[in-house]
Amino acid sequence: MNCKPGDLAYVRDRGNGDRAAGMVVEVVRDAGFWTIHFGFQCWLCRAKTPIPCRRGFTGRDSSAHEVVFADSDLMPISGLPVHDEQHDEVTA
């Protein structure tokens, strides 16, 4: 698994013209039904700006603040490593 609840993640570009590619989302929780239905890990994700998506079985373009993404479609954003000491400082 790439992500866990509480993570921030980029939506990967899957090369299919996905308009959500590059957006930053928060991983909220396991997507339940979708995870079971598709057979791989899916996450309910939230964004501050509407996420472009396709709705239901109609496939019509829409947008929503919460969208389900497969774990493989997300790339977690990790912070910089924190060190107690700075080893690369230049002494005067």
C-alpha cells in the first residue's frame, strides 16, 4: 500500500487524460465497497477544490470534493526528514 488515512498525496497521471492528475488530496478512509468490489485497495480522498471525476454509470464529467481513488493512483507526499543536528553546516 502507498497511502494510509491522514496522508496527503498527489493523484498520479495514468496517461488517460485524467483531469485530476497532479491534484493534492487528503486520504480520508478506506473506500469500503469499492475496495471489495474492485479487489484492490481504494481510498476515499478529499480536496479543498473540487476534483474532476466521472459520475456513476453514466460516465458524465462532474466534480466533487470527495472522490474514490485506487491506492496505485496516489503518490504520498512525505515531509523532509527531521534531524536533531545539522551535519551540513559550515562553521565560521
